[in-house]
Amino acid sequence: MCKRCSSHVDLRDYQITATVSKNYRTHGRLVLEEKGYMMNTDSLVGDAVLKGRVIGKIAARRTLEIFSTAIIKGTFTAGRLIIPPGNHFKWPEPLRIDGAEISGELVANIQAVGTVVLKSTARLFGDIAAGHLVVESGAVFVGQAKIGGAPRSVAETQVPAKPEKPAAPEKKVVRRKPATA
């Protein structure tokens, strides 16, 4: 219990080894084992390790570690995304994260505010837009990189074309039929 605001602060760590349908709110660590299955979840955790299946939304304030056995149907956000060595992960949409540490294989586009680190065992297939990029010797990177400055969101990159002359407003004509008796 917080003495200042009287709200409950959960600091426990959770380890999931079976099927659950629950929302977790903790500042601790959530570990979803290979046989674990989180359904219809909207969880907010400090750190997360995903090895099992997730259907729903998971947000990790600090780190999110994803293994090859993880199956995610839904959305996730992370302060720092970690792909461990020997693991691979594929994501169809751009990953909007604060930073990343890739030691395994990642097939995705990354939009990071902070630093993306590609370790010597890393293989990244996709584009990067990040504040900083660190590539260790031996890492494989196939894609385009835009480094420095804040990455722009999708809404900012699609600027509508301005017409040269403003179009005149169209006039609407409404005709009423006479009432019949």
C-alpha cells in the first residue's frame, strides 16, 4: 500500500505454466512458460519473459524478452525488447519500442526512440528508425536504417497533398415534392 496515495502496488513476480484468463498489474516480473497460455489478457508488468502463447495485450514497462516458442496474437509494448541468442521472432507490423537488444533473429521493422543494439549473434531483417544504433562485429543487418532524431509515427509520415487552389464549396439543391391528399 502506497503511504502517499493509498493505492495498492503489486511487486510480486508471476510464473504461468497453465492456461489463465486474467489481467496482471505488477511492477514485478511475469514469466510465461512454454506450456503457459494467457487468454483475453490486458496486462501491465515491469518485466516480461514470453515463451508460451498470448492472446490479448501485454505492456512491459522495462523489458520484454521473447523466445522462439512464443506465439502472440494481439499487441505488445516494451521499454526494451530482448531477443535472446538462438531464438527467432517475426512480427508483421512495425515495432514501436523505446529500445532493443537483439542477439537472435528478428524479422520486423523497428521504430525505437532510444538505442537498438545488434549483438554479434544477431540477425535483423527489416528497417530501423532509431535514436542510436550499435552493431557489434559479426551481426547481420538487412534493411534500411534511419538513425538520429526522433522516429516519426506513421501518421506524421503520410502528409496529405495540399491543393493549389481551394475548391469552391458545392451547393446542394433540395426539392420537396408537394404533399398529396
